[in-house]
Amino acid sequence: MAAIKVYLDEDVHTFIAQALRLRAWEALTTQEAGRRGADDRGQLAFATAQGHAMLTYNSNDYPRLHYEIVTGGGTHGGIILATQENPRQTLRALFHLLNTLSAEAINGQLVYLNNWA
């Protein structure tokens, strides 16, 4: 089973990518990918094409986008929906999720990170 690689939406704190890398997880930010300002569907398509799950704080658009894709018969590399309130708690929950799930298990899934706290 492959490890989950994480693509951080532009609204996610970049230090989360640094913390992931310090613990040997692969992480890519939108800034590093040169994709700042790209629309949500494009960001998710890019993440999927790169073999990454998307980490985002955008609870307004990504759940809708997930359902549009899966009901249309498509898939994506996974969406991890977090909240901005406590970045340290986000990291703890994210490490728990990454240590539990594989890339295959998160593929096509919408995961609420607060369920992994």
C-alpha cells in the first residue's frame, strides 16, 4: 500500500507542509507548484494527476465538488477537509490519518479531519 502524498490548497498554512516533510511525508504546496489562484476543480485535478490527496480548509466548495465528481462517475485522489482554528490539532489529526490510511484507501473519498483528532 502506498503512502498518502498531500497537496496543500493555497489557504492551508505552509508550515504544515514543512512539518509533514520533517516526518518523511511527501507534501506539495500550491505556491511550490506555481498554481496560486487556480480554481478548485483545477487544483483537485492537478493533485489527482500528481497522485496526491488534497488538503484544504475550503468547506464551502470541496464537499460539493467531491459529490459532483463522484456522482458523475469520476474520481479524485482524495479530499482532506480541515479547519483553521488550531493548526497543531490539524497536524496531530493529519498524522493520525496518514499513519492509518493508504493512498488507495483515500482515493475518491471526502475525509473530515476533525474525525481523526
